[in-house]
Amino acid sequence: MTDNQPAITDEARHQATLIWDYHRMHHDVRPVDVAIGLGSHDLGVPVFCAELYRAGLFSTLVFTGGPNPTTPERFPRGEAVHFREHALDLGVPDTAILLETKARNTGENITFSRQVLAAAGIAPAWVLLVSMPYMERRSFATACKLWPEVEVICASQPLVFDDYLKSIGDDKMVIDMLVGDLQRVIEYPKLGFAIAQDVPEDVYAAFKALVAAGFDSRLLTA
């Protein structure tokens, strides 16, 4: 940890865990018409997509996302391209995968994936969004706003917070992401980007405390 990084104290970890739990939607995963793997820095998304495909929960899978602005060196050819390659290695057939390679944010992930599906002649009634664990609630709120005619289920790898931290290897970045996503859950409905979500008082207090402690690199800029 460098001198300008906040300490990840037991209290900060507890606060982050509250926010982590809030971001998880805890939906029951069931068979759906299509799944959409939302682009990110986390290869856990295509891993879980492949697992759910092999379980027979869907026959069509869209991977969406261009180059990642947070970690562009991780997937230089774009998130969707790398996710597809990883899913192919895990046994998902190429015929089951559609690609969307231009999206730069969650709203575009939803809008452009919808367009890709329409171009393929697919009009789903039930859609499964597979994302990073702390992105579930924001992706749900975004899809409900932009694609209200479908039923949305959210899912992610079933990891507890500490195990997810170990899988990523950068505790500060993950907590910054948790905080940034919560701010977007709060602010995006005011901008017309998502439906509103209730935020419990203890979760909001944890958010304020972590921002004050310096976990702020992913906050929206004015």
C-alpha cells in the first residue's frame, strides 16, 4: 500500500461488505431466452456464463463490451472479444454466441445487446444478465429502465466478498468500484439512466464513510 492509499481497516472491510451484499440481487436463476454477459475487467463473467450454458439455462449468449477504460491493458481487443474466446475455451459453441463490441457503459451494454438480438431475429421475454457481483443491482436498474418489456434476472459468480477480493488481487480497486457503483445506483435515476432503488440507511452510511476514508477513485465527476 502506498502512502496516498487509504488503509483497509476492519471497519472499512465491514462497510464494504454491507455495500457488497446490497449490490447482490439474490435472484433465483432459472431458464431464460437469452443471457447477456456484461463486459468488465473480470473473467469471472464468461466463466459463470459458460457454467450456466452447460447447465442448459439458455441457448443464446451475448457478450457485450469494447475496450475497458479502467484496465485497457487487460483486454486490448475489447471485453466482448476476450470473453467470447474464454467461453469457447470452456466449451460454449461459437454458434451460441453473439458479439457486441462497441458498448462503453452499462446503458450501451443493454441497448446495443438488444439491437444485436433484434438483428438476429431474437425477441426475448426473459433475459439473464451476468455481471460482476457488485454490478448486479446497477445492471438490473438500468435494464428495467431501458428494456422494460422484458423480465430481467441478474446473476454473478457465487462468491463471498473475501473470496472475490482474493480473485481480483486489488482490494483498493474493488472497494472503490463498490463505492462508485453505489453512487451510480443513487444518482442515475435522477438522470433518466435507471429505475430508482431503495438504499438502506446502513448501506448509505457505509458509502459515506468509505468516501470520507478515500475510497473515491470511481466516483462520478461533476
